[in-house]
Amino acid sequence: MTARLADIAGQAGVSEATVSRVLNGKPGVSAATRESVLAALDVLGYERPVRLRQRSAGLVGLITPELENPIFPAFAQIIGQGLTRQGYTPVLATQTPGGSTEDELTEMLVDRGVAGIIFVSGLHADTTADTQRYERLRGQGVPFVLVNGFSPKVRAPFVSPDDRAAMRLAVTHLVSLGHREIGLALGPERFVPVQRKIEGFLAAMTEQLGLTEAAARRLVEHSLYTLEGGQAAAGTLLERGCTAVVCASDMMALGAVRAARERGLAVPRDVSVVGFDDSPLIAFTDPPLSTIRQPVTAMGQAAVRALLEEVGGTPAPHSEFVFLPELVVRGSTACLPAYSERRTGKGQDQTAG
């Protein structure tokens, strides 16, 4: 049975243009109006378009950019557990090189009638990406929450760590150990978490070491969020004379350790390294990695709560929930030898009697 816009508009008490927007999943229509149009379809005996059929109460999509970095399986586990406890089944969708894109995964989940979607480190974190994809998703009536990354253009709950505070923690720790040449290795600058980490790093280096912003910025090196990316960025920073390197992920930090060893430098005797995430098993590396712990459990639980409030019709505020990170000191950071001698008043060849 072919639906006539005039019939549906008359039954719902709205304009034909509004009916068209609802049927085509366009944004700019309130939830109440959308429900009126869908109810009119049902009353008149018209079949709802596939994208507008009743969503499954049991499925929630979770989209991650990859699973090689252990922080993403950690998020998936916490979010999955939270959803399961509330009676939902998580559907994990992961991007792969040369495989499905975020948009394709989103379309697949929507076609399967998920009740909502949680995006972890998705395109919402990329300042060059088109945010209209999220408006289109909202137009389809699919609730969603965005983890790690923020855009004022997107109307949705965001969940993030305080990246600026994380860099202040790392710099403060290394300065207390006598380091002054502290480098920062991170991913491409177009990502919001990267921009925030740079802001926090520059502010901390200016406040604590008296560097100009230009001087501090020369200690920032961009690469990829991989072990090899960390190795390349840290290698450049070590060539510039850095005695400590802060990395934007634990995987990059392991690459920084490798870069140091390639140059005959020992960690932490000659070079200190700080990671970011506190990924599972990172405490058992050689040496055990000092890192900034991303509050994955609290963030994952907050993302689940925010999404289920959206699904339940009591939307969470369309703002950003920011969680404080924590410094975890292990074996990859230490005093500079000269600084240690000044603090103790002893020469390097002296031992306690």
C-alpha cells in the first residue's frame, strides 16, 4: 500500500514537508512530532520504512576504531558489562584497515534496529570530519553517546578524560625528578584529545619551567597512535636532547622505550617515559610503565547510563562529562643522575655506609 503524504499529514496534524522529513530520516523534527507521524502511518495501515520500524529493546551498538590498542577492548568490556547488567546485548562493531568505515558500521547497526549506539574515539573526535552524520543519525531517532572527543556542533552526551590535566600530571612528575627537556609524542593534531593534550602540556611547561610557548612547542612531535609511531616520534625528540618523553598512549610509550634502547640509552636511567591509558598488562612491561590512567571504568559506566537515559526518553544533558585521570608511577621514570646527586649531596660513586 503506497503512502500518500497528504493522508499522513492530515492524520498527524502536520505539514506534508514534515512528514517527508520524518520518512527520510532528516533532522529538525522533534521526537513528539516524529512519533505522531509514525502513529499516523500505523493508524492508516501503511508500512513503516525499514529504518523507522520499532527498534529492538535488546541490542545496543558499540563502535570502536580498532582492537589492537588494548584500551579499546578495555572500554568494550566495561561498556558491555554495563549494558548486560541492564538487560541489553552489546553489538561490537570495529573498523579495520581496508574494511568497513564508521558510517558503514553505523548504517549496519541502524538496519538491525539497535536501541542506541556508543561511539568510542570515533569521527566525532576528528575536527576535519563532517558532523552532519550525527545529525542524520538523530533524525533517524537513534540515541547515541560519544566517548573521547568533543564537538559543540553535535547535540549528544559526550564522555571524556581531562586531557589537559593528564599532561599537567605527567609534566609535574617529571619536573620533580629533575627533567627540563621533556618531549611530548602524540597523534595527528586534527584530533580533539591531541589538541587538548598539547594545550595542557604547553601550559605546564610554561608554568613549571618558564619556557615560552614557542620553545615548548618545539618539544611536541606528531606521529601515529602505534608502537612504531611512538618510536618515530620519540626518536626525533631524543635527537633534540629530551631526557623524558610523555606519550599520548601506552602503545606509543612502548615505542619510545624501543627508540631509547636503539640509541644505547637505558629506561629509566638515561631516559624517562610516561604513557597514557594504563592499558591492561602495561604494568608487566620491561620496565613497568609509568602512565596516566584513563578512568575507563567510570567513563564506560557513564556512557552506558547516558545512553540508557536517552533510550528511556529522559535524555542526559547534551554536554560533556569530564573525568579526572590519575598518575601511576612505576619503573619507567626516575631522577636524572645529576639531579639525584644534587638532592642527596652524594657523588655517583658513593654508597650508603
